[in-house]
Amino acid sequence: MHICHVITRLIIGGAQENTLLTCEGLHERGYRVTLISGPTRGPEGSLVERARRGGYEFVELRELIRAVNPWMDQRARRYLRMEFLRLRPDIVHTHSSKAGILGRLAAHEARVPRIVHTIHGMSFNRTQPWLVRRAFAWAERRAARRSHAIIGVADAMIAQAVAAGACRPERAVTIYSGMEVGQFTPSPQSRAAARHQWSVADDAIVVGTVARLFRRKGYEQLIPIMAEAARRDPRLHFVWIGDGAQRGEYEAELDRLGLRTRTTLVGLIPPAEVPRMLAGCDILAHTSQWEGLPRAVVQALLMQVPAVAFDIDGTPEVVLDGQTGRLVPLNDLGAFAAALCELAADDELRRRLGRAGREHCLERFDWRRMVDQLEALYLRLKEGAGPVADRRGRARLQP
């Protein structure tokens, strides 16, 4: 069986890591795999070299750009169709918004036998202007009619897609986004090394954030939360892991509020370094305004670091309020600061939530389980069947 994956770009990000793990896992199992990506640019870092070393065929399509551009988008659709005619895959599996829409339409035109799409995060969401949401919702509904199965990385993604008419329930399945859980093993040595690197005091409570320095990641909310929490608890120190186009703007705001000396900006790091950085944290603050499955939260919990996050999208499937962290209403900045201070004040509470978080995530988000479930879905589709729904009508696949 030949599976062709299509994604808009290979920056360092959750959808991209998910896709590469899928390609690597399928290739290891003997399937023919092709990955098509648009050009990867920007300060977020690149996973292109990992794709080139994966052992499967990698194609970079320069017309498949992230920004909406009618001229380039039509060219990308045409070239995708030509690639599918050349490759003759049994299944085309698309990821991300632009590649998901153009890839599915092109695959249908090329008469690819089976077409699958993964929703890593809704292309139309609360952070966009009304007209943009309407346009993307229309495009998603059109592409969904060409799809034999739609995967959500969280139950919330399926629920939102069905509610918007962008997914038929009988063609939907939840397959949680997989991670290399073996890399996320807590150790006192890693914790001490990270904190030494940041030059923080032994009694400091480190609040970490792992996200691109980009508007939709919630830094506009995080910075005032930090100011309020720091006013209440002088032990708090903040660590930002990631980089992005808004870095200079956010640094200026930290300076204005007197938070710069209490904040360490780690910058862009390779994905393999994330566990070591998380090891030095006591709490994860996740203020994203738009989510699929919050991979940074899963990774923190695997390191036994409890999380505080907004109650949106797939986040409640990871942050179980009072069990693995704290959930607060979207953009209730006072409640978020209070939750940070509550966890900062109680060492035993943090340990209990962290242990429960690791137990909750260890098997559920293992990338090998994800590949097992994807393989089962592909085989069913090739046989002419579809996802299997449970008695509540929600599709589930077991390895």
C-alpha cells in the first residue's frame, strides 16, 4: 500500500511532528510512503532535514505556500494533481488547512482511491475575522465531500467539524496525536541542569511556556497574567521556550511591566531538547487562543509538570481540572493568575497533579499507538469499509 501525506510546511510544530512520526512509523512497517510539503520558511524552525533523512520519498512543492494567494493556490492544486497522477497512491492523507483543502480536491480530481484528512486544529476558529471564518468553513465543507475519513486529534475537533457541517459523523474518527513518550522521562539531574542554565534560585517556582511567539498563542493574555501572579508571589520565575515574529514586541512589553529580569527567553530549540527544558519547570502555563490537541501540555504532563490552561477545544481532554492541572474560562486572566499561585503555593499538590498527568498521558499519546490506529484505518478504507463508531456514535479505533 502506498500512502501519500501532504502538509503545508514543515516548521517545528505539533501537526508537523505528528506527520513525520506517522511517515516514519509507516515506512518502518514496510509501506511505501511519500510526503509532499510546501516550502518551509520563518523563525519557527524547520523539520525538513528530518523528513529528508526519513527513508521515504520527500517532495517539496514550492507553489504550496501558507498564505492565501488565488494564483499560487490554483497552481498548487494543479501540481498536486500531477504528483498524484505520477505517484498513483492508494491513499492521500492531508494535514493542515491549506494542504488539507487543496490536497483533497486535487486527490479527488486525480481519482485517488481513498482520501483522508486530519484536523490538527480547525481552519476556521475564534481568532479570525467573521468573513475569513465563513470562507474557510465553506472550503472545508467542500473538501469534506471528497473525503473518505476525517481524523480529529481530539474529540473536540470532530465535534466542531460535525457541528459546522465540515464532517459527516460516520466518516469521523478520533486518533490522538502521538509523541515520542520515551524521550519524556523526569529526572532530578535534568531538572537541576535546566535550572542551573537559567540561573534561577533553588526555591524559585518556574512557570514554563512552550509556544511560538505568535499572536494566537496567547502571549497578549500571558503577559498580564504573569504580572499579576508575580505581584502575588515573588518566588515566581518565567521561562519561555520558542521563538517567532512577535518576539521584539513581547520583550518590550516585559520591559515595560518590569518582568524582563524575571523571565528567561530560551528561544528556538530542537524538539529533542524540549524534555530537558520542561524538566526544570514546576508549572506549565498554556494560554493559546486556539487549539487542536495541546501537545506542549501533554509533554509537560509526561514530565510530571502540571498545567494551567484555558478551557477550550481539545485542552480538557488533557488537562483534567483538579486531576492533572487547572482549567480556567477562556481569557479570565484573574482566574488564571490565581490558579498559578495556587499551584505555586502547594508542593504536594503539584506533585500529585504531575504524577496523575504522566499516568494519564503515557499510553494514550504514544506515537506507536497512533500509527497502529492509522494503519487499522487505512486497511479498513482499502477494503471499502470506514471508521468504526462506538455506541455513542463517536468513532474510535483500537490498535
